[in-house]
Amino acid sequence: MKDRVALMLAAFWWGSLTTIGFLVVPMLFARLGNPSVAGNFAAQLFEAQSWIAVACGLSLLIHFRAKADDRMDGPALTAIFLILGALLLALLQQYAVAPRIVARDNLKLWHAVGSGMYLVQWVCAGALLWRMGERKPG
């Protein structure tokens, strides 16, 4: 049962990253017509996404730590590495990159950095979900 809840959390994390970053935010910029208004909405969505990442990531860390006995095996270590990487990227994006984008400080550079970090976070969450969804023999 706990494994299924953890799988659902990983799916929610990856799905929310996918929906917000690759569907909703581009649609805001395409439909609102005013980049400033769209940017403000996007910033709020990305902040909410950061909190989703923190909640899912911490819950998944607790899950994998509880599953591990005294010795961490390779798959558990890989999962923890992916979770920590995605969490770190989410927090850095929210608290180091986003304020520079909102302040329009070298916007092109910081937008590219933030987009790259978001993409890598998406890949980490997707790889975690993929690995968790693998069927175990037996």
C-alpha cells in the first residue's frame, strides 16, 4: 500500500511539472497577450509548483528511507539521489533564479537558467517515476 502511495506522489510531482511547465505557462503567454501579466501568473504557478516539489520530495525521501534497512541498495540510493537533485533544483529555481527573473535582472540569462533547471528537475522526477513503476519479478 505504501509503495502505491509513493508511486502516486511521484506521478503527481512529474505530472504537475509537465502540466504547468509545458502546457499552462506557454498557454498563458500565448493567450493573455501581455507578457507582463502572463509572467506574473507564471511566477505564481512556478511558486506553487515548488511547494508541490517540496511536499512530494520530502514524502518520497521518508518513504525510501523507511524502506531501506541498515544497508542502502543501489535502487534506493538512485531514487534518493534523483529526489534530492530534483528538490535542490526546485528550491534553487524558486529562491535564487525566480527573484532575478521577476526583477528583470538580465532576463534572457536567468530565464534560460531557470528553464534549464526546470527541465532537469522534470527529467529527475520522470526518471524516478519510471524506476518506481518498473514491475518487480515474483
